[in-house]
Amino acid sequence: MSAIQNLFDRLVHLDVVTILAIGASALLLAHILPYLVDPSGIRSYPGPLAAKLSHVWLGWIAARGRINTVVHEEHQKHGPFVRIAPNHVSIAHPSALQTVYGHGGGALKSDFYSKMVQFRGTLTVFTTRTREDHTRKRKMLAHTLSQKSVLEFEPIILKYQRILVDHWDRMCADAAKGLGGSVGQCNWCARDGRAFFDCLPWFNYQAFDIIGDLSFGSSFGMTAEAKDTTEIAKSQDDALDSFGIEKAQLEYETIAAVKTVNDRSTYAISIAVLPNWWVPMVRRLPWYSSGKNAMEAIATMAVTAVAKRLRTPSIRNDLLTKLLEGQDEKGNKMGSLELSAEAMTFLIAGSDTTSNSAGAITYYLAHNQNAQAKLQRELDEALGAPTKNEDDEDSRAIRYDQLKNLTYLQDAINEGLRLHSTVGVGLPRVVPEGGLTILGKTFAPGTIVSVPTYTVHRDKAVWGEDADVFNPDRWTRGDKAAMQKAFAPFSVGSRY
């Protein structure tokens, strides 16, 4: 005890400069020692030195929104194996997809997931990390997202499609007269008799309204008003406590939902790649603090929507109804926290990813006139001339059954998703007991491995020398089996 007291007394009398020097040395040693000891046996894999020593490199590129492109650049320099964090190897090869994410590999999700989407510690079907929990959640959700259930929602989707197209028709009619203008928060200009505008906000509004109506029985009203605004409860606790209370009185405030979801997305990735013990400290930094606020706002948005829906029972089978009816193998239903967590998943996955994919595909078609013309011909042949009876909404609607067998449409969608995947980042997995062999390299238990879809989707050995170019024709001229094996816009495997 006297030795410890003696050491403490010496530390107390040290000057500030010496203390800082000791702290810096300890911090440096904490990063260098694991690299030298190399417990995972991955020191030989190439990559940035900063990435081998610390998580700062991966956290930095994630915070800048460049994780896909920077990791891709590293693979172009070093080949299929790149070390992107002290215990994390990125493997860019189509064959690695099934090994890492498929049923037989045994690799489980890393703690990356528990920082992505959760509500007060309750994980979702996407973020839960144990097979038992995932199986339970899938059992409760399986009937909710079956093809039969999704097709039942088609009339609701068509309703918001009509609202969107009506807006665009009016804009184009004005542009034909040489008139620009604005509606809500969206503007357009007229040039050569055509309307020019940014379609992404419209896709955002439509996606939010569709997922709101499908999930909670009512939309957020964004498409009709062309505005990124919605109301959420001022108090998340009050909204949660109001579940099932018919006449609950809540105070509301207005937020920009699309912007909030976008802010949350970059924040979530940048936090998720960091070690757990870093997170409480990093969240205090100004940029991360604003991202944390966005995450909380999305959670409150989900809770508010659930609370409102529970106060106004619907005769229609929306997604929330199906969640409320779902049971696990013991007959247990979802509690309020689990219900709120899954509602968050619906909001994020149903709005952000859907609108971004639609925007990307539209962008690529707008920049490729040949592909656009070919797609237009296929649609015209399949659908015929548009009806002149504008009051007959059913005749104006384009249904899934009319589109499902259009090959060039599917090729154009796949090509857009190849270049702009919903999941472009390599989703991290923990190597299980017994190790995992990938492309002839064996990784020790506990090592983190991932396969970056962004890079696999640009592998010239699979997609050809024009792999960076939008070309739907590649899907009919190339090796279809090889392309399907390498195509993973929504990742691979039952556990995402």
C-alpha cells in the first residue's frame, strides 16, 4: 500500500507538461502495442497506417460521408484485402459475400449494429445480434412483409404516386408556356418548353407519405404540400406514456423530417464504426451532438406516429396492425419499446433508402439518353398510350402486374442499384469460434471482416471494363450467373 501511496504522491507533484506527456505516451502505447502484439494475426494485410493503429481513420472518413469511396480507393491500391481498422479487414471479392454473410459461415453481427438503430436499448430486427433474438423477431414480422401483404398495399402506393404525378404534370404544363414557379418548398424553371427541377425532394416526400400511411394509417402530408415538415411530440416520454390512451393530450413541434433522417444516417455510420467506449466522449463533440439530436428526433417521430395510430384504430390492416398481432413462439406480443424500435426501422428504411434509390436511378437515366429511350419504348409497348380520361384514376394507374415482366425496366433498376446500392458499406461481422477461411486466408475468432458492396459492384472481372458506367444492357449481354452472385444491393443472407 505504501508503494502505491508513494507513486500517487509523486504524480501529484508533477507539472502539467509532464502529466500531458505521460498521458500522450500512454495513449500512443495503447495503440502501438496491439499492432505489435497482433493478437488477430492481421498485421500483414495492407492498408493505411492510421487505420492499423486506430479507429480514428475509419471514423473520420465515415463522418465525412466518404467511407464507400475511400475504402474503394484503398482496394484499388492494395487488392481484395485491406485492413481498415485495428481489428477489421475489408474483403472486396464476390466470393466473400456468401462466406461472410451467408447461412453457413457462422459469423455474427459486430457491435456496429447496436449503435445504428435502437430505441432506449431495444434493438430491431435489423440490429439484433443474436440468432435467437433475430429468429424471434423474424417470426413476428414475417407475415407483415410477405409479398401478399405488400401487394395488398398497392392502392395506397398508387394514391401517392398520383399526387406526385399531378404536381409534375402541372409543372410541365406551365413550363410548356415558358413559365417557371414554385410549389411548397420546391421550385422549377422552364427552358425550351420543358420543366427542370430536382426530383429527389419529391421522392423523399412521397416515400415518407407512403411509409407513414402503410405503417401508421395516415401520411405525413408532405407530397400534397411539397414541404419537408411534420409534427412530433415535444416530449418523447409523454408520447410513449400515451400509448393506448384514447384522449391523451400531447404538445407538438414541427421538424424537417427528411433533413433529420439524412443527418441521422451519416451520424449513425460514423458512430457505429467506433469502439463502444469512445461513443460517450465523441457524442459531446459539436458535429456528433447534432447527429445525436437527429437520432432522438427520429425516435420521437416514430413514437408520435405509433401513439397517434393507437388513439385512432383503423379498419385497414396497416403494418402497425400486423405488428400488434404478431406473436413469438411463446405467444408473447411486442411491448411499447419494441414496437417503437421497429417503427423507427420502418421510417428509416422505408423513406431514406427508397427515395435515394429512386433518385439515383432517375439521375442515371436522365444522363443516359439511349437507355432512357429504350426504357420508354418498352413502357409504351407494354402500357399503351395514356388515357385521356383524367378523372378515371383506375385507368391512369400503372400496377405491379403490368410491370413485373418488363425486362429492360428490371435491368435499369438493377443497374441503378448496382451503382448506388442501399447498402454500399461493408457490414461488419465477427469471425466465430474455429475461425473463418475466406479466399484461402484464415481469420482468427473475434476478427472483424466485411465485404464492401460498393467495390464488389465495380469489379471489372464481373461487370466488364465499363463497370463504372450506367449500362442496363450489361444484364443481358454479360455472364448472368456471375453478376447475380456479385449483386448485393441489400446485402446477403437472412440476417441482412
